[in-house]
Amino acid sequence: MNPVFNVVFFGETVPGYDRASARRQLQALLKCSPETLEQVFSGQRISLRKGLEAEDARRYQLGLKGIGLIVVIEPAPAIVPDETVSCPKCGERQPRRTLCRACATDMPRFQAALDAAVRETRKAPLEGTQALTYAQDAFAEPGSRLLGFDFKGRLGRQAYFLGATLGFSVLLLACLLFVKTQSLILGGIGLLLFIVYSTRLSALRCHDLGRSGWWSLATGIPYLGAVAGMVLTLMPGQKDDNDWGAKPRSLGWPAFAGGLALAIASIAGFATMSADLYRLPAMARQVRSSTPEAAFKARYDASRDRILMYSLSTCGYCTEKRRLFDRMGVRYTEYMIDEDQAAEDRLNSRMRQAGLPMDAVGTPIIEVNGTLLPNNPDLDEIATHLTRTTKG
């Protein structure tokens, strides 16, 4: 007869897990009352499952660890042909009865609740929180979800290939959004999602090979990354449970064929998008041509536009404007009104004619084709008074 084991709980949780969340998840798994849950987490010795074979006990332990509980597998005591029973909650051995003499638990009902919870977990996926999904994976067909951004668990070769095609599709979508909208924000968000999701896939695949997820960073190294990607795609994972969880279930050939079809569709979409990608250099030139200096040059005609600049010898803004005009090749005449009395008189006369105040006016003052523009006007304002709207 094969040895059997008990799964015992002492109210301890895995470091880093939220204890309140673990309590809620175990209560949903056991379908027990709040009073019973308090007894389970009292720190006393609680037998959650009894008489399991080694493999079933290990699977049960991994499932509870997935929701943050620490349980111990103990060899079950030898069964003697007598009329005694063990309490499924506290483990107290006693003559056959309904209520436990140690903890006053209704033993048949408590055991029935445990058995029903295990059967339900084996039949169908659990609904609810993410942690319950991990418990279901451990009891039934363990593995990690293909979609998500967590870095726990393992991923098989077929799931890795399917996930890689999904990530490639996200990358193409990001490129398409950037080309169509010219929005760096949308393109950047898509690229960030692709990087995080691809890194997650590689990390979970490394877990399946028995390696730390940090090895997934090798996929980002030029040339070496291609080799690392081939290894992750083709190399089989460990057959047994390892430090990162139970062996992942196989998705089957239909899922693999779906991933291959998605990859082909993504490549076809990339081909149809290639015409827009060729427009990227022209788009870059268009962005460069939309600067204020480019717009000014498109409307400036040195043979027709007459630009005068009234400056002060101590004015820093005047110096900056002078350097800007010189760098752009703009033809202008500059008057220093603090050194040339005639220039100051002429400016005052022009300001009175234009109805501008004589005080509180900043320099430089630009005159463009007879229009005075005080207070250091920018290129866009100056360009609106040039003689033509297009160049050529």
C-alpha cells in the first residue's frame, strides 16, 4: 500500500503576500463561514486534507502556496482498525463522533466542505481574483496565463510562441498608430506595452527551463538576443515541478495553429502598411519645415521686404534679435536710439502716427514694411507683415 500524507496548516502566509487577501481567497475556496475561517487562521494545527498520495499532496500544497498560504505535508499515521476518527480541522484523534472534542467542529460537515471545494476546483476554472486562478492551476492543469503583466509561474513553448505573435501584433499596431496619427504618445505607449509584455513572456519561459527570469534580459542584446529567442522557442521545459511552479499545461495544436495564423496576418498587415512607413522621412521633413524660422523664410523676400530695428545699446533682447536675423540671413537696418538722436525722433514720430504709447514700450521695436511692432515681436508676428505668403 502506498504511503499517504496529510496537508496541515498553522495559519502562516507566504512573505510578501497580503494576509487579508489570502484569507478571503481561502474562504472562497473552502466556502466556510467567517467563524470557521477564524479558527483556521488561529495558529493551531489544522488538517486541510488527509490521506493524500505524495503527488496529490504536493499539488495541493502548490495550489495553496499560489494564494499565499504555507502548508506542511506530513506522513499520515498508520490506520488501525478501530472506531476512532481524526478531526479534519485540528487533527485530534478521538472515538467516532460528530463534534470534535478538542475544537468543537462539526467534523462531517467540515470534511464535506473540503472535499467539495477540491472537486469544484478540479472541474472548472475558478472565477474571481487572480490569486484564485493560481490555486486552480495548481489543483488542475498548472501554468501561467498567457495574457497579463505578472511575472509568476511558467510558460510552455506553444504558449510562448503564441504570446510572441500577440506581442508582434501590438508592435505593428503601435507603428500604425504613429504613422496614421503622427502621435509620439500613442506610438510610445504601444512600444512600452510591447517591451513589458515581451519581457514577461521571456521571463516565464526562463522559469519553465529552471532559470531565473533575469536571464530574459539576454533577448534584448543585439545578435545574442536572436539566439536566445530561438532557444526559448525550441528548448523543452523541465518535466517536473520546479521553484517557479508546476509544469504548464500544453495548449494543443489548435492554439499553435491560431498563433501561426496570427503571425501571418501580422506580416500581411505590415506589408500593407509599408507604403505609410516610406512616408516617415517626408513626415520628418514636414515637421522640420513647420518651425517658426522655416515659416518666416517661406514668406520673406529680401528684395521686397523692408525691415528696420530700433534698439538700445544696453538691451540684451536687441542683441539676441540681431544675432537671429544675422544667422537667418535677414536684411535689416538697425538704429541705436540711445546713441542716435535723429533715430529716436523718427521713432517717436512713427509711434505717435501709429497711436502707440510713448512710455512702457520694450525694445527692440521692429518696423516691417511700414508697420511698427513694439516689445520684441517674435518671428511669427513679424512674418504676418511680410509681402508674400509663399516662397518660390
